[in-house]
Amino acid sequence: MKELVVTIARSLVDYPDEVNVQEEDVDGVTVFTLSVHEEDIGKVIGKNGRVANAIRNVLMAANRNQGKVRLNIAD
């Protein structure tokens, strides 16, 4: 799952080498924290959060039977 987030984020940003994803388990929920270069934050969030929501939907679909998943975008 972590590789999926990295792959999606790297395809969206101008600085793909600065994409970093941390994975942790919090109360049975897998939480991914995505951090990117400061100039790329808007690209992974998108207008009105549409890109971020699309990434979250892909994560939920890929993780359908394995529990809850959450995506945070670090600023």
C-alpha cells in the first residue's frame, strides 16, 4: 500500500525524489502520512481537495478487505 501512495504522488509532483510516506498503525487504522516538497503540496491536494480525495478513494479500494486506511498530507 505504501508503494501505491508513493507511485501516485511521484507522478503528480515536480520533485519526485522528495516524496516520503510514513506508515503507522493507530487503533487498528493504517495511517499513511504523505510529505512532499513545499511547492508540490497544492498538486497533491488539488482544487477543493479533489486530488487528495481521489488518492484516498484508490487506497480504500485497494485495501477493501484489510481494514481501515487513512491518508494525511503533511505541510
